[in-house]
Amino acid sequence: MVSEQTIKEFQDAIKEEFGVVLTLKDASEILLNSVAYFDLLAKIDSRPEPQKS
């Protein structure tokens, strides 16, 4: 779960950087999807390498 403060900071950063105003719902969804994506990447990266025969 992402805190409301983090979501608001993300909204501010997107507005400042790209001039796009996100709703709280949209910002929350983007952040949660990003967290899930990077969590998956971390899991893939930490898998043991298959042994070569």
C-alpha cells in the first residue's frame, strides 16, 4: 500500500515535470502498478541461475 502523502508527492512531481494533473485515483493506480512491476523485476533478478550441463 502506498501512503496518501506519497501519492500526493507523486502527483506534484508529475505536474511539475510533465504539466499533467493526475487524479488521486490515477496517481495511486500508476504507483501501485509501478511497485508491482519493480517487485516482479526484483524477484526475477534474485532467482538462481539455471545450472548448465
